[in-house]
Amino acid sequence: MHQRLITLILFSICCSVCQSQPVFKVIPFGVKGGSDESNLSAYALAVYGTNAYVCLDAGTLYYGIKQAIAAKLLEGTVSEVLRNNLKGYLISHPHMDHVAGLILNSPDDSSKPIYGLPFCLEVIQEKYFNWKSWPNFGNQGEKPLLNKYHYIALSTEEEIPLEQTSMYVKAFPLSHSNPYQSTAFLIREAESYLLYLGDTGADAVEQSNKLHTLWKAVGPLIVSGKLKAIFIEVSFTNAQPDQLLFGHLTPRLLMNEMKILSQFSGGLREFPIVIMHMKPTTNREEIIKRELHELNDLRLKLIFAEQAKLLEF
């Protein structure tokens, strides 16, 4: 009887440890929504316990990697991390603050995939890697082809594996100043998920149903405890007029969207919401944080992404 009790206690401890073990780790290489070219949207995501990362957007790479190394989150030189640890890029949309690091560091990079919806890959191919703006490091487009990057077009209907990792991705279209687009990436590792949204406007402002469709899809994953976190932008304060949002969110609009998600998930109390892409003008970031906390009736666990500060989920 005594031995059985000990066994049960050890089993309980083991289960508790397993449940608390993170599944994902994220190193923000850049978190802001403009102005500061050393800190633009880029998030290195890996399965906890591995060093095989994919980069969610790539606005800032070199300086972000340098800061992550200084914070002892990565080992080696910037070049070694860029070439060996980054296994691919998931690009939500081709605006400069989301691709500048990828373009500028391409001469020193290693061969790897660039994932995106077709609209995004077409712009990268036609407007950047075209021998006019920059040499063509891709495997399609203007010749000669340097074939360093290979484009992998995502489908909104299919989940596909991320090369050289154990993760999978499914894409969801977003509206970013309608009719222009962006992308949300639902990343899966085994039975756990993480959701990253590129720039997006609210459905009510965009006259769209893109976010509603996304919330309906991921709500059950929150109910089951499989979705570990959502990364989403808040670019402006509530004072920004709707007609000047240009496909972005304010604290008020984010919380309205979270209320819709809550209807599909049965509540969001203490669910991690990572806030990113705040535009660093005067004291805008402080105002955004204050407004989010004041409107947080859902009791979300608000996390504000910081460059080179590790996030685990």
C-alpha cells in the first residue's frame, strides 16, 4: 500500500511537470510597427528544446539576432544563427517593415524556403528579387536565378509541414486595408498550436469577415486547451480615426474582436494575447498599453512583445 501511494505521488508529479512544460519558444527579433528600422516585426519560433527556428515575418534580422545573442538566447555569431538556425521564413504580407531584414540579409543567408500566400510571394518575386530592386535570390522570376530561396505557396485549405522542423502551418487570409491582404499563420506542433497574425484591420472597419472566420476556426482549440497563445497587432491608440487606420487595430477594436472570439471559445480569462506592432511615435506605446488594460473586461493575459525577450508557451 505504501509503495502504491509513492507510485501515485510520483506519477502525479510527473504529469504536473509535463503539463507545465512549454511547447513553443519565441524570440522576438523585432516588435515595432515602423520608424525604428532596428526593431521591426520578426519573431523566431521553435519547438521548446530545439534550435530549429522559423521566422514569422522578417522586418529586422541582423540587429535582432545580435540582440538575442547578447541576451544569451542564441549561441554563435549572427551569420551562424542566420544560416544554421533559421530554417525558413513565413511572410504575412510584403510590406517593407515585414520583409526588409530578409531582403537585406539575403546575400549572407543559406538556402531555405519562403512561405506565404500567393499574393505575398508574387510581390517578393516581382518587386524585390527582380534584379532591379535587388538580385534575384529566388527560384522563380527574372533570370538569372540564384536559387537560394525556394517559394512555397500556402493554401487556406491545407496544413503543410515546415521544412527541417517538426512543425506544421495553415494559413488564413486577413484584410489589411481592404482590398489589400495579410495572413495569419496557425502553427502546430503535435497537438499544440500557436496563432500569429500579420497586420490586420477589424472586420467592422474593413467590411470583411476574415477575422470572424479565423475566430470560428480557432475557438475550439482554445476550448480544448490546444491553442497556447495568439500574437496580434495593436498599432494605434483609440484616438486614431477609423479612416486613418490603414488596416490596423486599436485597443478598442482589438477588444471588440476578442469578445467575438470569446463567443467561440467560452471565455478567454488568462489566455495569453501577445501585443505587437505598436507604432513608436511620442508616447503612443504607453497610451496603447493603458487603454488595453482599461478595456480588458475579458481578463486576457496581456503580454507586450519586447525585442530579445524570450516568450514560452
